Amino acid sequence: HVRYMVGGRPSKALQERLFSFEFPESPGALLKFLHTLGTHWNISLFHYRSHGTDYGRVLAAFELGEHEPDFETRLNELGYECHDETHNPAFRFFLAG
């Protein structure tokens, strides 16, 4: 994802965490994501990649602040495979504020 996003640093530091997701390529997958996570936390980064398979790859960052424990619960409710990429060197160097 990062090779398509270089130059996207925020102007000020954010309390954000970065996650990679595997979205099912099915109707309603994005809507489920937004209803589960997007109404509670600011989505500060969103990048979608499709490879023509039965899932799409999404890179998303969220501003969490003090609501981080609630976020973990919501991730489990969502049920999509995800990985925390917050400490990924490429994210830190090119995209983090």
C-alpha cells in the first residue's frame, strides 16, 4: 500500500493506529466496516487494493485516544482478518505524523 501513498503525512502528530484488513469481496463489506468502526472513531487513512480474488486488502488508520479498549472489542465484532501495522517502519517513516 505505502508505495502509492508517499507524501501523505498529517501536518500534526495524531494518536493513531494503523491496521491492515482483508475485506471479503461481497456486497455490504465496506458498509459493515463503516457501521462497526467508522461511526465511533475518526478514520485518518483509508486505502483499498483489489487483486481480483475473493478478498480485498485495506490499509486504515484510526485516531483512538482514550477509547482504545472499545476499539479492540469492535475489531473482534467486525470479524475481518486484521493486523496491527502501527509500528511498521514504512508507516513510521513515510506516513505517520
